[in-house]
Amino acid sequence: MGKIKLGIMGFGEIGRNLYNMCLEDDKIEVVAISDIGRPEILHYLLNALTPNGKQTQLEHNYLVSPNGKARLLNASLPGQVPWDAFDVDFVVDATGKFSSRAEMEKHLQAGAKRVMISFLPEDEIDRIVVMGVNEQTINANDKLISPGSATTNATAIMLKLMDENFGLEYANFTAIHEYTADQPLRDIAGSDFRRSRSAAENIIPNISPTVRWLPTIIPDMKGKVEGMALNVPISSGSLLDLNTFLRKKDISVADVDAAVMRAAAEKPGIIQFMEDPIVSSDVSGNRHSVVYDQQATMKSKGQIVKTMSWYHKASCFTQRIKDIMVAYDNLDKKGQVK
């Protein structure tokens, strides 16, 4: 009935943001962090991320903060960290590398009670949770969990909103996405032709795994949605360009605005209605899954509506990971009370 004890594997951008967000309240205590980096460099990068100065000190192999002590461990594969030694409730695998059910189960075998990856899975797992869409489906028996992706969150939220208000026949989207850590800064031979090109110099078309998993999150979307991604040479801020063909006729831009405004009031931490003429860097640090760009909505003469929604992956997605952990903890506590 106390704090959630969290173990983090992979102390990159998502891992460091998650650690910092857990310092904000007393619901979660980070007790162990696994990464192949040197502790001094991990601490240095953590402080570089923190705008308000140093919150955490490095003492031997521990990160020490007012929230507690987190042991730094050197491990590169699931199953190598004895999570049971730290009585870990949740492991968040933020490496971006291990997305199969078999790999996630190795964390359970090493003593974790639940495992959440910070990306979409490779195959079927217990639950993909998108806050604001299907969090009501979570089950206390879920052990292997994914929060989707930042793009998946924004897309699922907007599709659900448009479908519930206007009836959705089909949709397509383009996720205009900031470059990612696994892209090269200069051209270098990789496993994929286009992703072998420089992230700093090109707009790079990419597949979007969101399409595959949307029907798992919203069953009514099966066969209705197609999409792709464009990785662009910016470091912060992404944009969902969503085109929806709707059943309801005579829809105006004002109708769409009103529907989003209602949803934003119902889900204040998830959806933000933005009237200002913002650009990508303006959403840096924004924790909303959807920042609806009111000035960008367009309506065709028929039944097609284009909406544009901004999001900052590192901030909004990390916040959703934290929200999901708290949701499962609340579910467990309700079961204990009964």
C-alpha cells in the first residue's frame, strides 16, 4: 500500500524524463536503474535535462534525491538485473530495443511484478494502454504492458474523438516526427535504405507501426486507418496531420472545434485546445498527448476534415507512462481493499 517501486532499464531520453517526473510526487520511488553508460556520464546527462539545477547527487553507484536512492547497475539485456532484490513493482524498459513478449517476460522471470516497454510491442502482449482512450480496460492480471507510442496516443485520441462526435468512415494520417536517437547524423549503411540517410539533413519517409496496433486499442478502427511517418530534421516537437472521412454531413470547422474543446475540458491533462499560432518548438516540454491546433483545421466541400495536433514525445509520452503505472497501482489497491 506504499510507493510504487520502479526499476528503469535504459537511461536515455525517456528514462531520464521518467526519473525526473517521479521526483515530483511521492507515489513512485525509482529504486534501480540499468544502463551500460558510466554513472558519472548518466548523472551528467540527467542534470543537463533538469532546468531547475541539480536535484540529484551521485554517491558511488547511487543516484540520491529527496525521493530516495536509486542503484545504478550495468546491464544490457532483459533478465540480467535481479529486480526481486530491489522489490520492484514495475520495470519500464526504455531501451527501445526489446519489444517481444519473450524478451519482456525475462524481466518477470528476474523478479519484476509488471513490465512496461516505452514503445509499441513486436507481438501480442497483455495490454496496450492509451490514456484517454482505453484505460478503462486495464486488468489486475496484466503483466506485459505497452503505452503505445506518442504518435499512437495522439492518433487514437483524435480518431476516437472524431468517431464519437461525427462517425468515422475511414482516415489517413502523416506523423511529422522529430528525429530519433537511432537515426544517423550522417549517411551510413543500415538495415533500411531511407533510414540510412542523415537525420540532420533530410525529410525521411518511414512506416508507422501505429497502423498495425490501432485496432487492438480501438476495435472499431479495424480496416479504417492508414498512415505513415516523416522523420524531419528537428529535435523537439512532432505533428499529427490527420484526414478523416466522416459519416455526419454538414460539419463545420466550428463543430470540430467545439467537440475538441469539450474533450479538452473532460481530459485536461490529455488534450489541449490551442488557439495560438504555434510551431513545433512551442510544444517542447508540453505533457498533453494532443495539442489541437485550432487555426489549422480544414473542411473540404464533402465530408473530409483535416486536423493538426502537436505533441512532444519526451514529455507527453513519459507522463503517460507514469499515469499508467499509477492507474495499475490504484487498481491493485482497490483489489486489496476488497
